Amino acid sequence: MNQRLLPLCLAFSLFAVACGSDDLLESTAVGNPDAPTTTATLAPRGWLEGDDLVWSGGVDGDGERLSASPVAYDTATSDSADRASSEEDAVSFDDISPVPPINNSPLNAGAINDAEDVAAFLDYRTLITDAGVVVRPLDLSDSTVFTVIGLNGLPVLDAQIEFWHPADDRSGSPELTLPTTADGSVRFVPGAMAESWSDLDAVVRVGDTAVDADFEWGVAEVTVNIGVPGGVDGAVPLDVHFVLDATGSMGDEIARLRDNMTQVAEQVSALPSAPDVRFGMTVYRDEGDTFVTRNFDLTGDLQEFLAALDDVVAEGGGDYAEAMDEALADALALPAWRRDGAVQLMFVLADAPPQVNRQVETPYTATAIAAAKAGVKIFPVAASGTDDQAEYAMRDIAFVTGGRFVFLSYGVDGTATGGSTDIGADDFDELPLDQLVVQLIADELGALNGTSGQSVPATTTIAPTTTFEQ
């Protein structure tokens, strides 16, 4: 099997469920995250760029697409015609070493929640920036987590935390509105979310019920009990969107995930919350590759999603950093998220940082803030090769949106984290990656019916046998 033609089968490992309805779809533009969402009845849209997709090859300096090649090349300087015509440069296949077999052992991973020790997280950020690592600025120096609990003791999903100036008569629009997620919480980051925040009051609103929050600046946590039931009746609407680095360096780890789909499907289907789930994906490479991003809309048709996933080719990505900024912006703005009343999760699998030295229309910092305003939690998953710059960006994204930072773990060989990480071996429990991701999803859904924290049964995965043709 050609490693460069490996389909991105992360979803085969992490998620497969009996899926629900696509009738009610909502969307919000990243460029205006405070604008009201629009509701429309839409058919599933599949690949948003159209179905006639080209997955292989790069672009030369004149904008012409290069043909696909099993050999990595720099798309800015490659000239396959010249190489083929030169007898001096010709290489006999007898001189080429066999491709090493793909490691088919199960992937393990750990996860941390920086919200559990904010002071240590801020110290880590200072350590990285003091070391001269280039990052996108994001003021996280002050933040408050609001948690809304209903009459029945369960968290309230999609409660609106409104921030008003004291002089406002509250007949217009608040300065800022943040929706709570499945655990009833949302993080308010004033330095990054509000232009004028030093005198804001907080009001919690659920339908026609509104209460003032007992909120003081500098307080880490505010819990509000409100006179409406918490939790969700019936099937929990669940939108899960995957953002996948589709460059060649991701091939090995993605290939090792393909045979876990059945176990994961059974586990997620058996969760007490019985989710009405839809899957979507954004795949990305970088400028100069055949494409920068491609987006498959959220769909309740599992087979349609898996068929689209099977078409994806991992290739390209000549330098280290990739187009994560553009991918995250598209993943939030383009799919038809259900928004109100839905649990919205995004998993980002990558082994490289965003292009922080490049000017982009929507940097990942802006998308993280917009995701929090839209009620979307983001769980970055760091693969091997992750450096300090990538870990810093991923942990910022998880912290702002209420997600967790997930990273692959290699036992005595360490973790997929940066060289300056403050994450120690005793800071996390190691689980198979598929089991860990199902656990994270189960915890989100379980919060709505009081079952959060219950362990997900371990999967039984037999490593596939891979045959390589000489």
C-alpha cells in the first residue's frame, strides 16, 4: 500500500455512530460571530467545493499543477520533466531501499485540562514566549468560567451569558453573549472577547428566564442556579467535525487507526445519551499544495461521510508549519452546525503549527474566540513531530473553547508535545486514542444526564497485517 495514498482514516477510529437527522441546520460566519444565527432547511451538501476534486500534485511557480509523485518534493522548485529527461539524475529502482513497514500497533494518547490549573498554564505560556517562540498574541491573563445549573441539578446547555454595561437599559443588544456548552459552562476571556469590559455586568438568560450573575472581576469561577430544568430530554443533538492535517507526514499514524471503527461505533451508540450525531470534516495542507482546505459538510449519513473520507489523499506539505489558521476558520464558518441546543465538538489532528509568520484573514486566535461565542468546543490532538509552537497554539485553542489538549503517547519514548512542555508523565492517564476520544465525547454528553465521568470500556483492536509490494 502506498503510504502517500493513505486515506485519512482518523474517523474510522475515533467515531462511527448510527446518525440522526439533517433537517435543521444553522450557520454562523466567523467574520461576524456575534451576528444571529440563521436557520434553514437544507439537504446535506457533501463536499462544499464540489465533488470533482483533485487530491494529488502540487503547484509550480507559474500556478500550474504538478503531477502526483510518490517522492516528496518542494513544490516551488520541482520540475519533474527535467528530472525525467536527465540520464545523469536517473535512479535505478535497485538502488532504492525498501519502504519501511507502517507501524500498525495501536496508538495511545493522553489529555490534560489546563482549566484545572490556570496559574500553571499561564506560567507555561510565559515560559514559551520568554524562550523566543513566535506565537500569535492572545490575552488570556484574566478569565472567568461561568457554569449554569438547572432546577434538577443538571447543567443547562445553551444558556446565554450576556454582558451589559451598567448604564444600559437592556433594551438593545449586550456587549457580548456567550452560550454555555454541554457541561453548562463557558469561559469569559475579557482581554480577548470584549473591547470595553472593565465595568460589565453579567446576566444569565434561558428562554424568558433571566437572573443577574454574582460576578466580580478577577473571580475564577461563577456558578449560577436558574429556575429552569437542566439536561436534555430525548436524543442529544451532536455535531462532530474533524479537522485533519492531510500532509504526507501524517500518513503513518492515520493508517494505524483504520481498524477500530466497529468498536467505537458500538461504544458511542450505547452511550446513555443516545446521541443524534452528524459528522463532518475539514482537511488541509498548505499554500503551494494542490489545495489549502477542503470541507465536507456535517451529515447524518455515516456511509456518505466514510465514503468521502475514503477519497482523501495524504500528500504534500513541503515545509513544517501548515495552513491550520485557514482550516480552523473554514471548519467553523462553512459547515451547517446546528447551533442552538446542540452539543458541538471539533477534533483537530495535526503534527505541525499554523503559519504564524504569515498574514491570514482569520488567525486561529480569532477562530478560537468565535468558536467560544458559537458554543463549539475544540479538542486539538497533537501527533508526533509537534513542537513548542504547535503545542502552545493547540493549548490556547483548547483553553478558550473549553476543550482539552490531547496528545499521542509513546511510552518510554515520550509524548507528542514540545521540547519545553510542562506536561509530565504523572499528569495524565494513557489510553488507546480511540477509547480516549470516545471518553471525551461521552463526558460531554453524560454531563446532560448526570453520567459524566463513567469509564468507557476498552476496545479490542487487532493490528492489521500490511503487505508491501516491491
